[in-house]
Amino acid sequence: MFENMNLGDMGKMLEQVQAQSAKLDEELASKSYTAKVGGGMMSITMSGKGEVIDVTMDDSLLQDKSSLQILLISCINDVNKMVDADKKNSAMGALGGMGSLFGQK
């Protein structure tokens, strides 16, 4: 696989990989993801960096601590899964084009 490569080519490949990684990080940071649970009683919005940026909840949940906890945990887990799935899909898409860097098609 590496028999026709020289170190200069490998350096160029590493630069391309770093540039793709930086671009991917930038794209993900600009995205936001929202999960809703409890029939819309609670929603959480998270950035592509995995930071919670907004939480909304129905006022009735403030009177029911148990329901609030359950819905909060569920909503955080759901939005986290959305962020992780998009990160994986984006990374796989970026890596899909790397086969040509190694002479594969």
C-alpha cells in the first residue's frame, strides 16, 4: 500500500487530513440539535460541541420533581445521541474520501 509513496506525499496527506478535521470541527460547532420528550413538555438544544445551549420545560414539571428528573435525563440522552450520531456520520463521510489518498478506489 505504501510502496509508491515518499515522505513528501505522506506529509501532504497529513496536512489534508488535518485540514479536513479542522473543517469538520468547525461545521459541527456551528450546528445545533434539539430533542423533545414528554409530548413536548421538555426540550433541550445542544451545540455540535456537546454543550447544552437551551432548556425549555412546561411549568407543571416544576411541581413534579420525579417527572422532571425522568424527562431531563431522557432528553439529555436523546440529544446527546443525536450529536454523537452526526459526528460519526460526518467523520465517516470525511474519511470516505481518504481512500483516494492511499491509492484506493
